Amino acid sequence: MNRDEALELVKQHISNKNLINHMLAVEAIMKIIAQKKNENIDKYTLAGLCHDIDFESTKDDLSKHGIKSAEMLEGKLDEEILKCIRNHNELTGNRPENDYEKALVAADAASGLVVSAALIMPSRKLNDVRLETLQNKFKKKDFARNVSRDNIKLCEEIGFSLDEFLQLSLEAVQEIAQEIGL
């Protein structure tokens, strides 16, 4: 499945525009991670784009979230991508086992921090968010409470300092700001 087919499939299963925008943001972060690590960009971006394809159908039982996504995508994506998607949600009992899987978990959380920071800016624009903003908001546990700082810190296990990862996440999402309306 290519990117356009994946996006069409996402739009068939997800009606919430903010959730689609989240998936696009995770895709953008995964792309920059793949570029920096010299990894397969398609493999990384497809995991980012498709990781929450089941969310609207599993939101009432998150222990199935990720597992159902992989089932929905069976035969459409490589097993390595499906495993990455299955392992991005600890509530399933699965944990990320390698750099690729840890990248998805970190990107998923970082996208939430970046977007939340944009939404509190007077302009509500990503272009007004700076690294310093993210650094400050990262330290404030009451800001974006559902964003796991531990998940973001997985960036350190895949070769990025926290500041470097926050900066590259910000830049990645800023590149698609117009597409996601921020």
C-alpha cells in the first residue's frame, strides 16, 4: 500500500478531523526520524499515518487499540509495520522492542505536545512555537496531561537527545502546518 492509499483508508475509518491531523503529524515526525537515521522512509511514515486507524472503534476499550489496527491493515502492510503498530500501545500488553517501534511511540507522544503548544499560542499557529516553548511545556506535568513524557523520552533510546527530538518534531509538524490547519 502506498501513502495515498493509506491516507484514503484512514479517511474511510476515521471521521474526526483532529484525529486525522494527529496521524498526519505522527507521519511527519516519523519521516524526519527515518531521514535522520537513514531508515526506510515509507516504512516509518506508513506506521505513523496508520497507527490510530482503529481509534474510533476501540476508544471505549483501549486494550484493543493497535491490535485492531494491525488486523484492519493485515495483507496491506508488511508484518514489520503491523508489529510496530501493535506495539505502540502498552495497554495491549505489548511494548516497543526496537528503535523503529520506539520511534512510533515517541513520535505519537511528541505530536501531542507540539500541537498542544500551538493551540495555546495567541495565534494558534505552529510557526509561533519555539523549542523553548516545548522545553517549558514538557516540564509542566499539568500541561497536556495525557501526553506521556516517558514516551517522548524514548527518543534517547533511539539516538536523539530530548532537545534534538523536540526540535525535529516541531520542524516536522511545522512543515505540514497548513495541511493540518495550524
